[in-house]
Amino acid sequence: MLSVNVGTLLQQESGSKKIVAIDDVVENGNDRFLVKGTVRLCKTNRFIVAEADLVATSELTCMRCLNKFISTFTVKFTDEFYTKDNLIVMAREGNREDDLEDFFTVDGRNILDLSEAIRQYAIMSEPLKPICTENCDPLRQR
């Protein structure tokens, strides 16, 4: 479940928390990740903080032999999700509107969609030099 109704959480006092179990696929274009774990949501006076502790599985290409293989890696992040009302307040406080487009948001129906945040952080968490096995030797495979 990557979309979470936070309507009740938004009505509670600052410091209120909600834990969400994640077991889903995140995909967009060429990016496809199976993600499992938990996301802790905490309400503050201006936004909701999401703290994710996830494990992602994805198909990668070995940089040595160029074969495809399945890789599993951790995805941990903390980020903020703003309601539209809070973004309007931030715009009035002098933030440029085009800067406000970069924030993760809670929609007008109080749905917090984690999929884009998880996708972005999963891409950043992928191994920089993916190798299918420790002893991969592309010259032996020919």
C-alpha cells in the first residue's frame, strides 16, 4: 500500500504517529522495484515526516559482464510531505512558487502517496557499481 489516508493523523496533535507496512511494486518508466518494510509517519505543525526503512529488489545490469541479475538493497530516508494549505502559507512567506513544486504533498483528499518518494530514494540507494557476483570475470565467460 503506497497511498495512505492521513486525514485522521492531520486532525491529531503534533507528535502523533502512524506506522504503515509496505509490500508493493514501485515502477515508473524503466524503474521497477519490489519494496518491503515500514514507513513511520509523524505529524508536525507544518507537515508530515515520513521515515522509511525498506528493502528493495530490482533487476540490474552487472558492470563487468553486462548480464542482468537481481539485486537487493536497503532504502532508508526521511522526508517531508506538505498539505496544499501549508504550501500556500509557505508561498506567502516568500518562497517562490516554482520551488514549491519540488515538495512531496498530501492531496486534497488527505492521501499521502509514497510511491514517488520511494522510487527516487530507491534509485539513489542502488549500488553504484552493480556486480552480479564477487568473482565475476567477464573474460572467463567468453
